[in-house]
Amino acid sequence: MPATPKRRSFCYNGFGPVDNPSSYIYRPSKPRCVNGFTLCAIYAIYTSVGPSVISSNLQSYIANVLFSGVAQPNGLGQKPYAYGGTC
């Protein structure tokens, strides 16, 4: 059975395309942001430089954060993968 990829927090740099992994900066600690109408951070598969890929699911979560201002997904017991606010 293959190992589960490790996920880490990445802050959005504020000016690159949200679907480009180079628009994110690795953050060793959990971001303090949660909700807000600007993209703050994502929780994504870790590589040595940045997130490995911004999947279609993650892109959907990002769009929902920008629309709703609420961390996504936001269902009961679900871990958010996209956060709004300021990193």
C-alpha cells in the first residue's frame, strides 16, 4: 500500500493565479486565518518548494471561499482545504 502524501499549509502570495502552485508560500505553522472573502491559505500535498498541484477539487474550494467567505469544505466534521482572510 503506497504512503499517504503529506499535506501542509501554504499561504497565498496575493498576486499570482490561484490555480498556480508557484502562487503559494509554504508555512510551517497552521495559518491563523479561517474565514474571509479573500484567499488566505490552502492545505495541499507538500513538495519541497510548494504545493504539488492545485487539483480541480481544491480549485472548487477556493472559488467557494471567494464566493461565500467561509473556509471550504465546511460540512460537519470536514477538514477545510481552503481558507479566507489574511495569512
